[in-house]
Amino acid sequence: MKSIWNQPVQLPQKNRLTSNMRADAAVIGAGMAGILAATLLAQQGLKTVVLEAKTIAGGVTQGTTAKITSQHNLIYKKLIDAFGEEKAAQYAAANQNAIAKYKEIIDQNGIDCDFEQKNAFVYSLDDPKIIQSEVNAAQRIGIPAAFTEKTGLPFGTAGACMFPDQAQFHPLKFIAALAEGLTILEHTMAKEIDGKEIHTDGGTLHADFIVVATHYPFINMPGYYFLKMHQQRSYFIALENASPVDGMYIEAGGDGFSFRDYKNLLLLGGANHRTGENKDGGKYDIIRKTGGEWYPGATEKAFWSAQDCMTLDGVPYIGRYALTTPDMYVATGFNKWGMTGSMAAAMILADMIAGRKNEWADVFSPQRMDILPSAKNFASNAAETVSALADEIFMVPKETLAQIKEGDAGIVESHGEKVGVFRSEDGQAHIVTTKCAHLGCQLAWNPDENTWDCPCHGSRFDTDGNVIGNPAMKGLWGNKKLSRSQQNKEVF
Ligand SMILES: Cc1cc2nc3c(=O)[nH]c(=O)nc-3n(C[C@H](O)[C@H](O)[C@H](O)COP(=O)(O)OP(=O)(O)OC[C@H]3O[C@@H](n4cnc5c(N)ncnc54)[C@H](O)[C@@H]3O)c2cc1C
Ligand code: FES
């Protein structure tokens, strides 16, 4: 399931690390956050090396909708209430400046990436009041927001909050252009960081400054990001012959639909859920059914899904990785707004590393101590983790191997152990442990993707136990494939 961004783009291919190396700055991860951080660090004269475990833009960035906007659903009213006007204004300014910085980089380098300025809208179907209060909040901190009932959507709304002069683009064309000029080592996973040394299987990279831009940070301690982030998945389809919406739209509250055009296609998404909580599946069906009602003559050209890290208070973690790591930085927790988020992170980290004061940095500090806005989400994340850990130890499987049909999966008991079994169309049983390779929570089957997903921090594994999404760094142990005749000899 490739997104529309993968199809026509040739990303540069780079070598892997094969010996020890030195750099002024190392960036770990070549997604949007890593590429932008590396670009700005290299621009300020630092010898910068990017380490990428897989390939450039092979992570979440390839599944983004690529709206470049400071309108992150209904965030400004919440930010003012939780942090006060000053910090809400920092958030707004960082993201508004990020839009301008994209334009500057694209113009200066003549990058052909289908960049277009568009208005962004957050709409409500039934509550004009929440829209009006977001308009008021955004205006208070300097964004020229407006209330409107006029949208390009195929249905009426109770009103929308419009931010003018936002943008959209083709994220992989943009990255391909920047990556050309950067030193990037692909297929080089950072396994461990020890002071200024990053250890990989191919050698050690020594760097004075280290930026961890790995989507979910891979160092559990210090930092403790696993206590403050979960992941959320969303599903998208691209429709041809749907009338253009001429703008970027998201439904207020985050459970509704997202719209944007790309050339002759309409990108329609939604059906969000916490990763690891999609037992019944059918997420694409929800979007296809609704899309079919709104755009009866349209044809589906692509479908894909992706997930992002969600923080406790809805604000990314950008800054020092931990109080005890003065030269190690992090950019994560973009809450599905990592286009402007990554650019804001790159600008903030470039300033911090150069020893310049950055006037937006406070609100993003990973060490922020504003407990109240986070308390409820901290409690629900902790409860989720405890429940998934308890499931791994105590949940008794109810299914038997024989009950699992072709194309389906379930958790069964084998030799007194709990295992996850996917039965492929040829009848083979693909058997994995259900214990997540990150911190041991019980994995759950995602029938829309045919993957084993972790509800705790969102790691994902394919049916043969290979890791396809972090924070887990390795695959599941004890995997095997059994044909039908072998299954009969096994004790299930
Ligand atoms: C469905 C969906 C729609 C979205 N739409 C929008 C949108 O319209 N606008 C917007 O602003 N944001 C959007 N986002 C959010 C945005 O796409 C992400 O926040 C952003 O792409 C994250 O970029 P990243 O660089 O942090 O992560 P990634 O792109 O995942 O990059 C991280 C990289 O690090 C590498 N890596 C991981 N571990 C290691 C290691 N140990 N060593 C070396 N390399 C490693 C990975 O292989 C990967 O390439 C959306 C997100 C989703 C899920
Ligand atoms: S992702 Fe952390 S325990 Fe699974």
C-alpha cells in the first residue's frame, strides 16, 4: 500500500556506514524532521551526517497528507487555556514561520514540489460556537483567522475557521531535492548512543551534537518518551473525478474527515484510532462508503495508512533530549502536524545548537512541567499500558488454530505459550510471539493492514515478526511458518 507520493518520485540512494566517522552534527532519521534539521545545520556550516535505518523518507513522512499549516485542528483555544497566551503565541509563531521558511527554501533552491498556497479550514457539522471560539483564540495571538460558512466541501457545515495563506506540497519531491546535497548514510541503524558516539553495525559516528529525529525516540532512558506518547493511525484514499475542494480541510475534534486536492486527485482521510486498537477493521470501508456518497462518480486511485506520535498535551517535544544530555536533541510528537512541526523543530534546534536564543522554544521543551494539561492523558496512557502488559501475562486465548480462517489471524495457545497466528491464503500458519519487542505489551491484530500492532507505544510487526514501525528496534522472537501438515503435528 503505497501512498500517492511514492509513485513518481526518484529519491537519491545513498551508501551505508562502513567505518568509523566524525562529524560536527549527527542527525538520526531521514524523514521530514531529520532532513530539515540536517539542512539547516549544514547551512550554518556544520559538517552534518544523517544516519537512516532504512531509506530516505521511508517512514511516516511517505504517508502524510502534506498540508503545511499552523492550523492544527482546534488547538489555539486549548493552548491559551492550558499554557496562557504567551506560549500559545510561541506555538503559532513557530508554525507560521515554518510555512514562510518552506517557501523560502523552495524559492531559493528552485525546488519543483507542487507547492501551492491554500487556505486551511477546520469545520464543524453542528457546533458554530467551538469554531467561533477558535477563530477568536487564533486572532488573539496574531493569526488572521476568520469564521466562514463558505467551503469547498460536498456538504453543508455549521461553520469553519479559516486560516489564510497556508500551503500544501509534494513532500517526497521536496525531500528528494534537499537530500541530494546532504551526507546521508542509508541502511544504517543507530543502535546505541554513548555520549558523543553513535554506535551502528557498520561503525561508530562521533558527533559533537546529536539530533534524534527517529519519529519515536529509540532511547528509552533518559528521556522516558515511552511514558508520554502513544501513536494514532489514520487511513486515506485518493479519488479521481471528485470535485476539487480548493483548500485544506479537517473536521473539528479530530474524529472526522480530512480533505485536500493534489492535482486531479482528492485525498480523503480519517477513521483514526489508537494504534493497536483496530480489532474489527473496516477503516478503509468507512472512508470508501462515505467518499462514495459524497463523490458518486469518483474512482479510487490509491489507498494507504500511516501513524504519528501523539503527545500528552498536543504539543511536540522539541529541544534537549533530557536534562542529563546537554548535546543531544530530539524532535518528535508531531500529533499529525509534522510538516510545520518538523520545520519549527529544525529552526529551534539549529538555534539551540548554535547557542542562539530561540523565542519559540519554551512551549516545545520536552522538559516542560505544565502538568495539568497532560494529567488526564498521562493517566489514560498509563492505564492502556498496564492493561496491555497484563493481557500479555494473564489473558487466556479463547481461539484455537482450527478456527483461524485464511486471511485472518488470532491469538492461540501453543505448547503452553500464547502466540499470534496469521493464516495466509495457502493455509500456512505464520506464528509470532504476542509480546512486543519494545517493552513487552501484548500485540493486537490489525485486519486492515495485516500487521501485529502494539497499543502501548505503537510498534508494528508484519506477519513474520519483522519490525515495520518503531519504537521497537528488532523483530519478534520465535517466529515460524508451518504448512497445514506441520500444523497437525504441533500441539495447539
Ligand atoms: C495519516 C497522517 C496524515 C498526516 N498529515 C499531515 C499533514 O497534512 N500535515 C502535517 O503537518 N503533518 C501531517 N502528518 C504528520 C507528519 O506526516 C509526521 O509528523 C512527519 O512526517 C514525521 O516525520 P518524522 O521525520 O518525524 O518521522 P519519519 O518520517 O518516520 O522519519 C523517521 C526516520 O527515522 C528512521 N529511524 C528510526 N529509527 C532509527 C534508528 N535507530 N537509526 C536510524 N534511523 C532511524 C526511520 O527509518 C525513518 O525514516 C500526518 C501524519 C499522518 C499519520
Ligand atoms: S511499543 Fe512499547 S511495548 Fe510495544
